[in-house]
Amino acid sequence: MSLSIVDLRAYVPAKDFEESKRFYQALGFAMSDGWGGTADFELNGHCIRLQNYYVKDWADNCMFVMGVMDVEAWHRRVIEIVNGGSFPNVRFTPPEAVEGSLVLHVWDPCGVLLIFVQ
């Protein structure tokens, strides 16, 4: 028998479910209904499941890493989102070189850390 995985979805917290849904769509993820009142966000075959549930300690420690081809393009997109004014709690740091990679840190509306790595 060969063990394999055909799908994997991490549950991500949302303090304001509607705001977080708008944020992930603004980033470019396609939204669909999840299970039990959740929302799935997919981009290029990769998916997260947004949960209408929030615990500060969980959100502050929740993070995921995305390998990307162009960190600068993601940085420009995040700047557009932040400058649009619809997401006052979204923060980011400019891309920086870390151990041979270019890394962009973005905190979603409830504090989940998105790490884009090129």
C-alpha cells in the first residue's frame, strides 16, 4: 500500500469573517463554500480554509509559507490592498533577503502571518 495525500487544507482563523473573506479575495484567491460554515480559498491548486472562529493566541501564532515565483509582484499587490484603505489591520514588511531567499511578511486582518518566499 502506498500512502498519499490528494488534498490538504489548513484551517485559518478569522476575527471578522467577512473582512477576512474580502482580504483573501483581494489577494487573488478564489473563494468557495467550505464545510460547516467555513470558506475555502484556492490559488493555483493550493487551498486554505477560513474559519469563522477567533482566538487571539491562535491567530497570533498561525502562519503559513507560500513559495512564489515573484515576491515583488506580491509586494506590489499588498501595497495596493493596504493603500485601498479597506483593511486597516493588514500589515507587511518590505521584502528582505533571508538565507538566499527573498521573503515578504504579511499579516492578514486578524494577525495570521503569510510568508511569501522566492
